[in-house]
Amino acid sequence: MTDDGPATGFGDDGGGDTSGLASVVFVEPGDDVASVCGRIDTAPTFAVVLHAPDGNRQLATELGMRRLQRHAEESGRVVAIATTSAALTTRAREVGIPVARRPERVRWDSAGRRVFRLGKHTSLVPAWGGLVQFAAVVLVVLVSAGLALTMAPAATITVAPPAETVTDTIVVTASADRSTVDFEKLLVPAQKVSATQKVTLAMRPTGRISVGVKPAAAAVTMTNPTQADVQVLEHALLVAKNDSRFEVLAAVTVPAGKSVTAQVTAASPGAGGNVPAGSITAWADARFRALTATNPLAATGGTSEERLAVDANDIVAIKALAKDLEKSETVRKLLTTSRPQDAVFLRDAETTVTLGEPSAAAGAVADVLFLDVDVTISALAIVSETLQQVAVGALRARHGAGELIPGSVSAVETGARQDAQDGAIRTELRISGQFARDLSPSDIEDAVKGRSVGDAEATLKARYGIDDTEVDLSPGWAPWLPRFGFRIDVRFRVQAEPAAAATPFTTHDNQSPTAAAPATASPSPRN
């Protein structure tokens, strides 16, 4: 029996009117009603159980459930729902659809009523009167108190079982116009996926520019022809004939009718401050223009050095490098790195580059020129949820594999491909997935129910070789796991691998690009 697609394997579980077997159709939380109805139509039996362990958003609405009920009536089918979702259970009971937590526990004659189960025996709960209801409530309270430490706890067990990787080559036809998977013809829906990376390009500038290193110094003679002393402030500015400015190093008083010599230094470093004698003659501040000034000797000590600077051609070159990323096959392949569980069709990938501003303008001193670039790669892909369904059908059917581990499926194009009509893509994929052989969630339930957390972990390790087990017990104070399997939710996951460097991509489906972590790239060689 399987709940991964249309299958048969059990009868009515007592009291029902379906004499044959029932098909089980697996339903994801995000599946739409039309998709679910399509799977009902492909089921080979009259009775169909919709297995939605995590619920379904559309079926949990009144409109969605009514549409399902009407489709079943029009197609001559009898449907039931197996789910642990309270919302979906309530909605199914409102319209009289049989509901159970598991497919094998559906009671077909319940018509939405609650089913009381004791061991292998079941009975329908009647529409009690007020007195009976009160007695039932009292009984439930008493029984609940007695079973508080056995039945009340709920547990979610996540295990990474030993797995076998199964690989095969299949030919699929993917189209953005499809919404469901045709497992027989391998016609699958596809959608546009994108990834955005912020890249920082870097290059060494090719320009050169002279940069001042040390300022020039000089002695200036100041003469006061007035009848009053003049106080010259520290940092007062004198101007040379080449417009170089010099600062007075210390405050000085120039007596009336006399001269004073003061030391000055160029306000800016560089050889431009080495002016000849008689060049420093003007005051920048009008307060001191009554004083005459001159430098009897040339200013000396100013030095300059040649440094790297950004040339205008450097700006052009780094922007051209950024545009070259749009044609880079290496950049396109990064989309598959960012979406390892999708089957991405790189041949049709589109790369868009958005340029930022260079870190320095032309003529500026810089030993490295940077340019931030947002690179967005978009392509059609079979997303992970759909690929998971395809893997279950293709790999299990061909290899008789066991339980497919969620998140283990990957697929890449082999290169043997041709484009079909109407925008569909026909391509050959090498698809692989990890399967837990001879191990099912019910096996895990049977092994751990009624045990303590430590005992459960030890049992799974000894019996099935599972070293990686996480047990989430609710309430946390419960001393042991539930004794009833329906209170235990078992989830398989891929075994943990050594931590790798984080992918600098932000990915999205049919959404606007979003910023990602920065990375750097050298401008050469160009791809």
C-alpha cells in the first residue's frame, strides 16, 4: 500500500458499503482543488481516499470542500479523507465525507460522523441527547485522567535512516502551462525560478597621478608700517604668487614700525609649495593686510610621489566586464548551485546585470577600483515539490525502491534534449533520490511507542542502525512516548553532511530580485 499516488490496498474497514479496494491519492498542503480532482479521475477504483497528512489549504475552506464533493458525485466516485489536520477534518465532517487520521482506518459508512476505535473494532458515535452527552463527557474526563501518561502525549520523531541512492535517466516534457503531473507520459509543470547575487568586481587602476607627501616650509619677514602693534594669529594664511597657501606656525606680534620673521608651512603637502624667494607676499585675511610680507629665501622641503589613480578607461573596462557576466556560462550554472533540488533548464537561462557606482571617479587616487553588480539569473525549472512526485513514480516503479526521503531528490539535464511545441521543453534528466529500504514510518512507530526518549533512540539505533534521531515530545514532561501510533508523527530526512560554505544567492520563484551577500570577482579572465 502506498500513499504517494493512486494505489490500492485495503477495504472498507468494517461497516462500509464498498466491496472492492480503495485507491489512495497523496495530497500536499499547497495542491489546488482542480489538481486533486484530476487525481481522483485517474484513480483505478470506485472508492478513493485523499491522504493529506499535513492538511490542504483549499480543501479546508467551505468552497473547496463543496467543489470536491460535487466533483465526486458527478464522476460517480466515493471519496474519503485521511488527515491529521483539525481544520480539514472539521470541514469534511460538515459535508458528510468520511474522515480518518490514516487511510487504512477510514470507515466508509461514517458519513462524516466520528468513529470510536477500540483495538481492531470500530463503531460510530451516535447523536447523543443531552443526558447521554453529559455522561459521555464525564466518562471521557475519567478515561483521559487514567490515560494521561499513555495516550495524551504526542510525539514527532525525525530520523535520518540509512539510505540507498537510486539513479535513473528519464525523458520529461515540462511546460509552464501545466498544473499537474501526468505520470504515464511524464508531462510535468514547470515555473520560472531566479537567483540574485551581489558581486563586487575589482581591478587595478592603470592611471598615475602626483600626490603631495610633505609640505614645504619657509621663513617670512613681516613689516608693520602702521603706528600700532599687530597681533598675527596662529594658522593665519599667507598666499604665494602661484596661489599656494602657507600657515603661520605660531602667533606673533609685529611692533609698530618694525619687522618680525616668522616660520610658515604650506597648507597642502607637495612640491608645489617650493616657491621661489619673494613669492609669499599676500594675506588671505583682510585683518593683516596692513602688514607687508615676503620670503627672503625660497620655500623648501615640499615633496610629491607618483601614485596609482583611476583612469577614465578603467571605468569603461570594469563596466564592460560587468556586462560580460550576462554571457557567462559559469555564472548561469550558479543557478543550479543555488537550487540544488530543482531541475533547472540552463539552456534557456537569462542573466541580467544591474551596475552600481564605481568606488572612485576618474582621476582619483586608488590602488583598487571596485564595482558592485547585482547579477540575476532566471530560467524555467521543475521545482522540488514536483520533482519529488516524479522521483517517487519513476524511481520506485523501475527499481522497487522503499520510502523516498524528502529533500533527497536532484536532477540534471544530460544534454540529450529537444524543444517541443507550444513553449514546452522536452529533455532527458538524470534523476536520483535516496530511499530507505525495508523501513517505513509505521516500523518506526512500532519500535518506539510507549518507550522513553532515551530507550526509543537506543532501540532505533540497535534495530535499524539509525544514529541520528530527534524526538519532540508534547507535553515535554511526559515520561514516555504515546502508546498509540496515531499520536506519533514520523518524518524521514536526509543524513546530515559536513557544513559547507553558505551559497551567496537569494532565490525566489516569480518574485522581484532581492539583495544577497556580497562576493568578489576578478576582472580577468572573462567568461
